[in-house]
Amino acid sequence: MNSNVMPSRMQMGTDELNNLVKEVKETVATVAHVSEDKKQFTAVDMWQIKKQMKASARVSRRWNLN
């Protein structure tokens, strides 16, 4: 078994540690641009997804890429 293992702890300076744990103030978006013309997921969409999956499975079987 290979015994080359990375150390579990990493040395870090205090300024780097303070920068990582510093609290960042967040703001809430006041104006949200939400599109009202959302496309509905239909049976045709599901059929196309399954068709694409079958095609990719065929290619992987053909070239034995699994």
C-alpha cells in the first residue's frame, strides 16, 4: 500500500486566517428581474432527455468507454 500521504494540517499565517474567517456583510437585492415567461417542463422535454441518454449510452457501449 502506498504510504505517501498529504499532511492533515496546513500551516497558515495569522493574517491569512483572519482574512478567511472575517465576517462579510451581505445585502439583499431590492430589484429582482424575474422572467414571467417561464417554460413549462413537458413530457416532450422528458422524452428528449431520455433520447439523449440512450444515444450517449450507445456511444459508450460502442467505444467501450465505461
